[in-house]
Amino acid sequence: MNTDLNNYPDDNYEKYSIHEVDDKNIVIIDDPEALQKDRIIQLIKKTHKEGKFLIYVLHPDKKQSYKINHRPLHDALKNIDPRFIYDVTYTSAETDLFRKIYVECFPAHIVNDTSTNFWQLAHNEQIAISPTHYKPKAQILNEFYQRLFKALSNDIDYKKAVELRKEKSLNQNKKAKKLIQKLIIKFSKLLVIRIDFSINRKFKITLELLKAYLSIFLKKLHTPNDKVPPIVGFIWKLEYGIKKGYHYHFIFFMDGNIYWNHSFYADQLCKLWMSITQNKGYYYNCNNKMKSYKKLALGILVHDDHEKIDTLHSVVDYFTKADQFIIEKTLKNHRTFGYSTRKLEKSKAGRPRQINAGSNLG
């Protein structure tokens, strides 16, 4: 369920929207553009899944009248807010494609009116195509949906964007797994810590400030002390989520021959983030939730525990997944993925390990 807290088009809609996370939890989202972009993306996903379809069909008992043939698609289109069809802060290949087909299919007086109530009209409402020509809304949306479905496989710009996203994901995946392989070869054991870092949604900060916090955090990792654990490697990924806003996924690695208390060191890293963000930060410490995971890739990882290594690779697959659709426009030329690159020192407590061909470290 996605609905507006304040009845559209009330001006208060600019401030708050409501988004259902699951059956029990509801969060207030104060970013209506991001919410609307997400709705368009979900519509594109539905289009991929459902295939070629008529959203409306002629009513068998009512002449020249349409009835709903696909309720989820009908509801998804009815939720479109014309003010956010055009990019302001965020962009995505899916919303670009939606907008392109929208401009091609819809009458200019609707396309150019960001306050149009077209999307909320009844599906049998007659819409002016020209001064003398009218079409029911249902017919316009059927034609739009057919064009949109066709464009998913035929539009050159969209296909290029999706391929680029996949290539980027694959490249990040390879680099992350190569680092893990290096670390396992260097050390007999690793201590694995996983934490998500973000900013509490009640605080408003710029993306530039968030990136500055990350830079300070990473620099601190280079100078371990009694408050900063000695990290031998890390992987991070910046994402945008409707629930969390911008957040960093992190995997940290320590020498498991010397260090074993993952909860203690995870807590140190969380405190470091809170200190750097002046208590504006938020974190999710996965190492404190180990009982909730069916398969573990946290805590001590031994070089020959191939099942745990495979699980860790699955976490990397999640980190580097290609379905991060929405991105802030200013991020298009900025890094959203990183990993430690400094030269590793061999552990004195364990001996270097050779990984045999049977392990899944490639």
C-alpha cells in the first residue's frame, strides 16, 4: 500500500507522505519526489513482470464503456503525481523511460501541466486529444502501457543504461571478492563485521556532508587506537532507500588470529560513526543480530570454511546488486562503491594460506 498522508493536491503533501514497510510498521517519508520516483520504478517492475497486457477492456454490458482488467496496474497509474514526472533531485533509467513514453503518448496540454488531475480521473472520462477529438482515459492508458512495455526491450537509451548498470555491478562484485580472496590468503582467520551506517531521518544534512563524514571515518580507520579497531580490509556501498534515505553498507575485516570479540569491535565502529556525525548518525549492527540469520558470514571466518565463504560472497552479491534504480543526480559522477587498497601486512599469528581450486573464491 502506498498512499498520501495529506489529500492530494494539498500543499502539505510537500512535507509528508506515508509508506507502508510491512504489515506492522509504517514510516513517514519526508521526500515526496523520491517516493514518486519509487512508484514509477515499481510500475516498470510490474510491467516487466506482467508483460503485454490491457489494463482496461470494454465492458460487456455497457456500450462504449471500459472496465478495469488489471487492478494493480490501474492503482499504480492512479498514484502518479505529475509534479514529479520530471527530475528535480533524483534520476533513474526507469523514470527517464516513463517520461519519454509519456511525452510521446499524451496530449501536450496534459504533459505541460504539472498540476493536471488526469491521473485521478475516472477511467471512462473523455480526454481532449485535439479541439475536435476525444478519447476515454482508459484508451490513452492502454496505448501508453503497450508503448511502455515495447520500449523496455526496444528503447536503445534504456537498454544501454540497464547494461551499464549490470556491468558496474559485475565490476564491483569482482573487486570485492578479489579483496576477500586476498585477505583469506594473507590471514589464517578473519573476523568479519557488518554494519549499515546512515543519518537519522529527523536530521537534514546534504549529501556532500554525508560523504565528508565517510571520508573522515575512512581516515580514522588508517590510524587504529584504543577507540578505533585495527581493520585490515573493508568494503562499502552507498545506496538510497525509501525507508532509510542514503546509507552505507559496510563489511569490515580484522585479523581473526589476534581478535575474536566481534561484538566489542562492531560497537567501537558504531561509536566512531556516531562521534563523527555528532550523534546525528544511525547504524544497524548486523553482528548484534546474528541469531536472526539462517546462514552466517559474521564473526570468525576460517580459511577452509567454504560454506561461510560462500555466504559472505552472497552478502557481496547483495551489496553489489544491479537493482539500485534511483540515484541523486549529483551522484552520477561520484563513487558509490569502495574498498580498502592499502598493502596488507601478514599476520604474525597465522601462516599465509594457499586457496585450493576447490574453494569458491573466484
